[in-house]
Amino acid sequence: MAADANEFPAIWRRPVESTEILDVIRLRSSLVGQRTQIYNRLSAVARDIGMPRTLMRTVAAQKVIKEADMREASMLCRDQLFSTLEHLKERIVEVETWLKRKAATDSKAQLLMTQRGVGYLTALTFVHTVGDVTRFGKGEKAVTRFAGYDPVERSSADKIRFGRSARQGRDCFASTSDRPLR
């Protein structure tokens, strides 16, 4: 028995541009992770010289570490960490500028950014991960499930309980952050 040609579902393939934008978002996430590691290493250097626990992102804390008297090996580590930190900050700004430019020219991302709390990273990630939302035949609930924002509700009588999300799609939004650089 031959199968009807309309029985097999259409397979959505992400456009090349979307794949490239998602790759750049992953790159940004990796660079931000590396920057955090540098801040953590600088915190360890600060503790080694007797500084109290403090945020290494502050200019004041960085100034104290840069001016601190320490052993030669510690100075070398400190100087290399600060050099690497400056390099990473420049790369992150470069990548974020590119992403902001892409978000500014993407009408769907612009529309999403009109929602409170949605920045350029979340908008770009959503638009280029989900693609054309009309491909979801079950309406907006299917998109919500695909993105992983569909909470499981177990309610009875007067009690309303929401559980974890009923994820069906990829973990596409876990590594993005719209927090500005400091």
C-alpha cells in the first residue's frame, strides 16, 4: 500500500543565517564564561594577598590588586590575568555590537524586544531557534512547549500547583543573558 505524499510531515531546516547568528550567540556565551573565570582567578589572587572577599568587577578592587605588593610569580599571574581580561572585554564588546546590529535589522527580533524584559539576546535566540512560528500547527501553546516555557499544572479543587516545564524542544535559551557589561 503506497503512502499518501501528504502524510509525511515537512521537516523544518534552520536557515544558514540563523545558524550563524546562534553560533555567534554561543561564542559570546563562551567569552563571558571565560571572563568570569578570569574574575574568579583575580579573586583568588586578592585573597592570597589578604584582601577580603570582594567583587573583582569593580574598579576599586582592581586598583587595589594592581597596586598591591606581592611576589614575582603572583605579579606575573596578576598582570597576565588583567591583560587577558582586557582582551576578553574587547572581544565581547565586538561580538555584542555585531549582535545588536543584527537585532536592529531583524523585524521579528524588534517586535519581541517591545516586550518588557526581552533584550536583544533573548529576541535573537528565540527568533533564530524557533524560526517561523506558523509551522507549529497547534498555535501558541506549541511554541511555548517547544521553547520550554510551558509549566505543568496539577490542580485539584482549590489548589493550583505548577510544576516544572514540560519541555519538548532543545534547551535553546539556557545560556543567553541580556545583562549589560560592566
